[in-house]
Amino acid sequence: MDYRQSGVDIDAGNETVRRIKSLARGTFTPGVLSEIGSFGGLFSLQAAGVSDPVLVSSADGVGTKLKLAFMTGRHDTIGADLVNHCVNDILVQGATPLFFLDYLATGRLSPDVAEQIVTGIARACRENGCALIGGETAEMPGFYADGEYDIAGFIVGAVERTKLIDGKTIVPGDVLIGLPSSGLHTNGYSLARKVFFEKCGLAADAHVPALGGTVADVLLATHRSYLPVVKPLLEAGLVKGMAHITGGGITENLPRVLPAGCTAEVSRGAWRVPAVFSFIAEQGGIADDEMLRAFNMGIGLVVVCAAEQRSRVLASLEEAGEREAVVLGQIAPGAAEVRYVR
């Protein structure tokens, strides 16, 4: 017997690494000191350009959105979802991304599929100024079904200690500004798949007039990065706190940045809920409270700023290309929670 007969193809692994190397090199920044293939990735903190750097790190995956990739054979967006999600997670604390690592595990390694995934990762890393300096590709026969895989991402960024965003300066009277999502992003897919495929009996390539596209197109819309539009706000010192609206929705995520004695009053009529969420709610018979806890409902990031800086924040966002930001509500005295108002 040999290793290939047990289900692990070393040659396929080597070919995958060969393809990944060129993709990763295209993301390298001046701080990168190592090559892909080293036991550890090396990065110089001097490249962060801060005198008293605080490192901010995060790890995440894309959940059952992967099932859509398996169904459609479209694997080139999943990697970008992963990177952008991680970028947003450290962005809310004021950090700029430095480097990224990925983990890809599968039952039988396909260099073609792996290349598509890493192409998306590399593209998003370049767009966010983040270096892809390493990762792991694991072939685990018998652990994953044929054609299936899982991916996870690990990011490290830096922020000047004096510019760390932690929400401690938030006070009643501050304003909540919401930035639109590009769809479901990477959360709520178990419920969404149940509605689209089990309840409605739709195929991935079915065109849904109410959504203006196919099920796959709508559900695979890439999780957007907020770094380009938020960075000018951070540089101007206009942000008191931010929340990335992921699993748990606004309901569960916004309280994570609220200090004691502050409640977030969110107006339900402040933004237009995208059609995909209305479709899921109506077809699935899902209560409003449950929708607000399972999905982002069209708001992917919430920025908290002082009331007197509201106009400056909105103007900065528009100048950076974000023309659909909305005032969601305000901070009021009370427990650290979200209170929805009409």
C-alpha cells in the first residue's frame, strides 16, 4: 500500500502549494519576510507604521454558506468572504490588517478547487492591503464527503494604542450610523437554505423575480469589506465605537461595544430592508424578532459617533463612496442592549 491508496495524494498537495505560492506572492507587502512554504510566516511590525502598536487578531469561517459553493461549483467568492469578514472584525477596534493565514481541509484535495478558493482569498487580501503569508491545506479522507471542504481564516492587524476603538467613550446622545450590507454576508445560511431549498423547493439556479436574480447569485453575494470607507473616519478620530453585524444580528452584536448605562435605540424604519430578507421572512413564516437575531437585515456595520460629528461622518462616508449610510438611531440611558423603536 501507499499513502495515495489510503486517500491522501501528496502530489496533489504539492501541486496545490505550487499554485498557491504565486497567488500569495501577489499579496505580499513590505512587511513580509518569509516565503510561502516556511514553517512559520514572518512579518516585520515596523511595516505597521505605528509607534506604540497594539496587535488585534481574529479567526473565523464562513459557516454553511459553503453548501452553496458545493451545490453550484462556484468556489472563487468564498475566500473573499472569509478575508473580508476577518478584516471587519478587527476594523471595529480600529485596526488595519497586516497579514492573513488560511486553513483549508477537505476529504480529497482538488488543486483546481483549492486554486479557486485561494484566488478569492488573495484578491481580497490585495484589496485590503493585507499579506497572505501562510496557511494549511489538509487532506483528510473519510472525514469530509466527496466534493466538500471547510475553510477558516486567521488575521492579525495593528492599531496605535491611543487610537484603539473600544466603545468606552460612548455616552447617551451619541448617534448610530448604519452601513449597508451586500446581502446575507456569512451568517444565517442554515435558516436561509431551509427556506429556499426545503420550504420553497427552489434550485440554486432558479430565477426569483422578487430578488432580481438566481438563488445562487443572491446567496453567494460577497461579504463586503468596510475598511475603505471607514478608514478615513478612523484617521479623523470621528469614531467612538463600531459593531460588525454578523451572527446574532444587530440585536446581539451592537451591545458588545456599549458601556454600562448605555442602550442603543434603533429605529426600525430608518433603513430599507433588502428583498432577500423579506422573502425569507415571508416564505418561512419567521417572526421579526427572530429575523433580527439571525440576519444582518441589510445593515453590515454600525458606527457610533458624537451627535455633533454626525454630519462630518456622513460626509466622509459619502466622499469615500458610501452613499447609502443611514442614521439608525441614538444612544440612550439604560442597560447595554438594543431597543427597537418605531
